[in-house]
Amino acid sequence: MKQAIKSKDDGQQRRDFLRISTVFGLAFAAGMLKPSDVFAAEWDSKAFEAKSLQDVFAAMGAGSPVISADITITAPDIAENGAVVPVSVSSKSANTEYIAILIEKNPNAMSAAFNIPEGTEASVSTRVKIGETSNVHALVKADGKWLVASKEIKVTLGGCGG
């Protein structure tokens, strides 16, 4: 009989999962966490279905957000694979409560949205799909004000140009 070959990390991954799930389970049971604290922002279909930045801003009630140097977007300048582009956003603005990642030239501008619980570090990381070279915008709500920062990401075709 042939046995499945297991990687050396299978046991460690299983132990890590059990450790993490136990910690979250205890935190939920103790009332320290509620499910809404650990999940992404509540689904806003109008914002996620919006085709342009202005439509997203209108759906969010952001009006015309102010450009802010307190927001940092960390992402590659050139993405060789537009299907999985790592993007991180952090905000130094006091009382940051919401962060959204918008891709200007994607068919739907909003790619991700996160509620930031009070007292936590205002920093998120994810991977987004970028169809073509585009500006990536971080929309942040802090102290009741809407702020924005932008970064251009070039998407290469097959990793051979920009």
C-alpha cells in the first residue's frame, strides 16, 4: 500500500491552528471578543458594486476625502502578477475606525474594507487583484473625517514590461 507523503509542517500547522482557535474560543467565551471584532467590515453592497471612486465615496458618505500624509500604503511599485498583489495600509490618524482599499481602474473600485476596533493598531494587509496599471487608494475614516492616500502600481504582462 502506498501511504500519502506528509510534509514536515503538517503537524506544526495543526498545532498552530489548535492553539489559535483555542485562544479565540476562550476570548469569545470570556466576552473579550465578539465576532464583529475579528471580521472584515460589514458588507456594503453599494460601495462594493460602485464602478468609480466618486461612486464609492458617495456610497460611503465620504464626499470629497482630504489627502493625508498620515496614511501609508505599502505595495510593490511593479506587480508581476496582478492577480495577487500584496497591499498594506496603515493610518497614524487618531481614532481611525475604517480602512478601505480602492483600485481606480478595476471594474469595481472597492477591493476591501475593514472596521478598526477602538484601541487597536490601524493597520491592515491583504492581497488584491489589479487588472491593469492603476492608482491604489486607501480611504480612511478617522475622527469622523474621511482621508485618502494614493499610490500607483504598475502591472506587468507576463512579468515582461510595465
